[in-house]
Amino acid sequence: MTILLILAVLFVLLLGGVPVAFALGGIGLGMLIAGGFSPLMAPQALLSTLDGFILLAVPLFLLMSNVLLKGGVGRDLFAAVQAWVGHWPGGLAVATILSCGIFAAISGSSVATAATIGTVAIPEMISRGYGKRFVYGLMAAGGTLGILIPPSIPMIVYGFVTEESVIALFLAGIGPGLVLVGLFIGYAMIYARFSPEYQSLPKASWSERRDASIRAMPSILLAMVVVGGLYTGAFTPTEAAAIGFACALIITIVFLRTLTWQGFKEAVYGSMITTVAILLIVAGAKVFGKAIALYRIPQDISAFITANIEGPILFILAISVILLLMGLVFEALSMVLIMTPVLLPSALALGFDPIWFGVYMVVLVECALITPPVGLNLYVIQSVAKTTLGEVSRGVVPFLALMLATVALLYIFPDIALYIPFKW
């Protein structure tokens, strides 16, 4: 009953317009005082949270993705991929998905991925006869690859909260990310096959492919440096983010010469706003997590689940429903921070691997990015395409089904996530 009361109060505060960070922190502080604990535990929790070295990766990855966004890297990347696969059935849609996947491997941000690729791909696909709902849904869902294909900011936060290896989480995200890309591509090809308005593209010449690839090569090399360095252990996630930011500046200023001083200022300002919001949420969630730990709520939930839910599959079904419902009103990072300390003890008691559970949570959190009323990617695509939220929301339905199918495959075949980190 305690957790239900806490969640009810949290919902009331959020519906009343209280920011997530202050709602979480305020409830946590209130619980500490009501329970007779020292309120000084709150600032201690804040200090122990914000001095984490791993969290430095968050603003650096945001800076890198925003610099690439303002430098127009998405145009070159999309053009290069389109030159190679544009003549396939649903070629523009396939190019969009692959471009999202590649940019996700650079930025770690779903919003940046959706905005960067969507600006170029949306008008191109609509001009080629793709239905608007399909285009909006594809672009919103494709942007979610930014938090699954590593590097991923939610995975960094999950690793920080659970003290699990962020590198292992990144490696575990590769398999599900590729599965999701494959499902999106398959659906796009089927859609093009049965769409009467669809117009195919002519096959690009080898010279066109060469020129487009050369133009996009710096971005592809950046992805290889960041991802390769992480997976070989050459540098930590924070170091990878710093190197990626430096390389992004070199690419957009020296090689492409597309980043203006005004664009750089906007990139820094946008990264600052997002970083402050994320760190405030992390700090508020840490106070909240400290309070529920002192109240032994995770242990009580674990005992309740053990006594009332028989077997892992019912646990996963129940938690999936809860997370999907929370995704209607919570944004992605808040869900990770609120639910991880509550659910992880129960998951471990049922024998789930913490790395697998982190990837499972991130896939479901992806759904929150494209479910109204707070799905951030919906608003990004609405802004880029200058359309209505309802139009975008209807377009994401089939892609949401594909994401849930990925969750099912992840449960049936856990090696999709665990094979690479354990065999690397």
C-alpha cells in the first residue's frame, strides 16, 4: 500500500505541473522526515550523485550530438546511405532507418537522432509517395534507436544507479538494436510493396555512391572511433564522449565547414538545458531512491512478487504492463531512475541477469518516447514536420507493435542481449 500511495502522490504532483525532479526530490525528502530519518540524508544523496565521473559522459554526448545536428551532418549521412540502398523496395525508408542507426551509434540521444535525420528524410519520403502517417511513425520510432544502440544515455544512468558495467550494457544493446533495425526495415519494405502511391528511386551510379560516401566518411569514422574505442576498452564512456565531441568539432568546422559560431552557441545552449534537466532528475531520483530503500519498499515488493507472481514470465508481463502505463505520463529517463531500484531486487531474486534486465527496461522505455501525451519524439517530429500530434501518434502504432515484439524476442532468446558482452 505504501508504494501505491507514493505513486498516487507522484501522479498528482506531475499532473499538477510540478517538474519531475522536484516531485521526486520533494517526496523523497518528505518520506525521510516522516520516517524519522535525518533530512541531511537528502543533500548527502545529492552530493554522492552529482560527483559521479560516469555522469560527465551525459553533457559530452549531448554536446557531440548537438554539434553534429547544427553542422548538418544528417544530410550527408542520409545521402550516402540513400545512394547505396535507395533503389531497394522502400529504399528511402530503409535509408532513414539505417541513418538513424548510424547516427544513434554516434550520439546516444533519441531526440537528436529524430531531429537530425527527420529534417532531411521526412520531406524526401513524402515527395516520393510515402503516406504521411507512415513517414511520421517511422521517423519517431527510428529516433528511439538513439537510446538502444550504444552509446546510450539511459544505459549510462542505469549503470550508474545499479553500479553495473556501462561497457557491458553498451555491448548488450547491440543485438536488440540490430533486431529492431531489421524489423523496421522488413516492415518498410512490406509497406512499399503494397502502397499504390510509392515511387521507387533509380539506382545510383558508382560515381554518385563514391562521392556521397566520401562526404559522409568523417561521420562514419567518428562512429567507428567512439564505438570501437568503447568496445576495445581503449577508453571509458566519459573519455569516448569527450573524444567524440572533439572529433565532432573538427568534422563540422575543419572538414565540412558547416558549423557557424551561432550554430555552436545554440548547440552549447541546448546541451546545457538538457544536461541540467537530466542531472536534476537524477538528483531528485537519488533522494527518492534513498527514501524507498530506507523504507525497505524494494524488499517488500520483492516479497510480494515472490508470493503472488508465479514464475519469471508472469513477472515480465506484469512489469511490462506497468512500464507501458508509466510511459504514458513519464519521460524515459524518469522511468529508469524511479523503477530500477524498485524492480531490480525482484528481478535478481527471480534469476534475471542485471545486464539483460537493463536492456529490457531500455527497450520498454523506448516505447515511452513514442507514446502520448509525453513522448518526446512525437513532439520532435511534430515540430520538424509541422503537423499535428494526433497524426504522428497514429503513425507510430505499427512501430510500437514491432518494439513490443522485440521485447518478446528478448525474453525468449536472452542471448540476443547477453551473447556479445559475455563472449567479447
